Amino acid sequence: MPEDKYDLDLFIKNSFDETIDYLKKNNIQIGRLSLRTFESLEEFQQIYKTNEKFKFARYVSEKREIQIIKNGLKEVINSNINNPNKIFIGNLFTIKHNGILWPVYKNDDDIENIIAKTITDSIVTHEIGHHIVGYDDWRASAFEYLVYFYKNELYKYPEVYEIMKKNIEICNEYIKKKDPSSPYSLGSPLAPYALGSCFANDLIYIYENISNKDKESPKINIKDTIEKLKCVSEEWGIDITKILNTLLKTNESYTDINKIIYTLIKTLMLLYQ
């Protein structure tokens, strides 16, 4: 991709500032948090005089700082741009992120630019999630998907639920996998990323597609949901994900289980208050 196609520094800064603003508008406490970028891992190692490594982003709790390796982030962006398996549905298209399909609003014809912005936004949001909901990747990934979805008001698009239903199928396959060599098997270190995103996908699908009839305003209260995420361990979160996904997958008509699902969600939310 040409170097001048997009301004990655601007995308990173805007993603950080816009997500912080969104959280503050929803009365979610941020505390002190800073952002620092590096051109490469080598630059990071030289500045800090260390052999420590990370691929493209991390949150350092001692400094309350998000650190981004720009050339590592560019690799993730370019991988998504070059992926031919995008799905286009109405005003949306999909990219693959954290193992599931992410709905992206197609607001103009510059798909490469949109993907670069979306990937940057999601990765920065994930690291902000570590700052707010804790270190484990299940919680940060659930936070990432929830904030991305509601910040972009995707609940308003009927076609988004077609994408989310495809995610229910994808998540079901991850849950059934037993092969530890598979990147998204439950024994893999990547599993929490996928299953955190699966949890958020399934929760939103239940609340906004099954229970929310008008869809003009969201049914989920993002502040309350994030507060509850803080109290869920990764192990418990993965168990909850399995319950939600199995229930959705095995009741494909949804009409007969509306009240059951709603009661289940209320019970789960109360359990980890």
C-alpha cells in the first residue's frame, strides 16, 4: 500500500482521542492515560535499552501508557486490506479481526482508508480496554467490540445482524474445536481474543436484534455493561460465552426462546454485579 495513502499517526491519535471522548460522554471513568508511538520495535528497544518484544500494541500498567509499534500495526492493516474474503452487505462490509467478522460502515469508496482507520481504532480501543477493565484479553476483547459497535451506532443497520449471525456460527466452531494447534482452539493463547469478541457479539445480538424492536436507540447500557465486565474473570467469561453461543446456535428460530434468553442474560448480569 502506498505510504501516503493514509496518515497512520493521525489515525492513532484520533482513535485514542475519540474513544476517550466517547467513554467520558458515557460517564466511564478513565483516569490518567497516555499514548506513545514508535516507528519500529528496534526504535522501542533502543529508546528503552531493552530486548523486550511486542508485535504492535500493548498497555503498560505501571506507566498507564499505551504503546504502539507503527510498522507492526501497518502489517495488520495491510493483511486486512489484501484479504479477498470481505463480505459486502448493504451499507456494510466485513473485515476479519480477533477471529470474527467485524462490520464496517462503507461511507465512501476508499475501502483501504476505511480499513486502516477501523483496524487502528479497534487495536487502540483494545489497549484502552486493558486500562479500564483489566489485564486479561477476554475482557479487553469484549470491551473492544462493545465500544466499537456502539461508538459507531451499528445497531441501527439491519444488515449488521446478518453479519452477527454469521459470527454466531464462527464462534460455535471455535467452541467445538479440540485441536490445540488451531489458532482459535480453547487451548490456544489466542482463544481469549476470539471468545471475548464472541461474547460481545452474542450479547449485542440478543439485546439489540431479539429484544430491541425499534433500534433507534440502544438497549444495552454501555456504562453498566463495562462496569460488570470488570468483575468477570477470564475463565468465567469464557464459560458464559459458551452458554450464550450454544443457546443461540441451538435455537435458530429464536421466537420460542426470547423470554428464556432475556431471563438468562438478566441472571448472568446480576451474577457478576
